[in-house]
Amino acid sequence: QVSLVESGGGLVQPGGSLRLSCVASGNIGSLYVVGWYRQAPEKRRELVGSLSSSNTTRYSGSVEGRFTVAADETKNEISLQVTNLKPGHRGFFYCSVLQLGPERVASWGQGTQVTVSS
């Protein structure tokens, strides 16, 4: 399992942008899926977007085109670029790493809060 620390959340106006960062300590390995999840107040945590080690991306239909997941293996960083934010996008954003070794191991960060308000 790896340790994940997110940052970059905060207050942004509607229509604004943010870049969320997640830095992993430990070796993720060569086969993995990294992802970002959002949990709105009183809602279940849901997938926003994911990226595999084979460069396959997957996004929630509500954010496709607005959000971009990227991974920089040289920095052990997973990022989420979010654009054109709406009040409905608020919540806690969590990054995750699923390591696809001989055993599947999932790790989660502690979350970073995004508030969209004028």
C-alpha cells in the first residue's frame, strides 16, 4: 500500500478552474489504475475520472470534457485538472491508487475540499 496526500482544493467561483494534486509515497509499480473520486455532502463517493498504466482514461459523463486526470511517474504525482466548475461540483475530492500486482492493493488519500461559490 502507498501513502497518498492530496492538495489544491479551495474556494473557486463558478466557471473557475483548479488543479488538484496527489503525491504518492512508495512504489506504485508498473501496473495500476489511478483515479479521482468526489463525495458531495450527504452523497456517496463517486468516480470522477481514472487513468490506467496503459493510458486508458475513463470519466463520469457529468464531467467529461471538463476534468482531466494525469499521472507523472517521475514525480509520483496524480493530478486532476478541473475547468468550468459549477456549484454542483463541490465536495471532497479523493485520489486513489489500485495496484495491479500479484495482489490488488487499493490506497486512498485523505481528501481535499472544493467549494464552488460566488
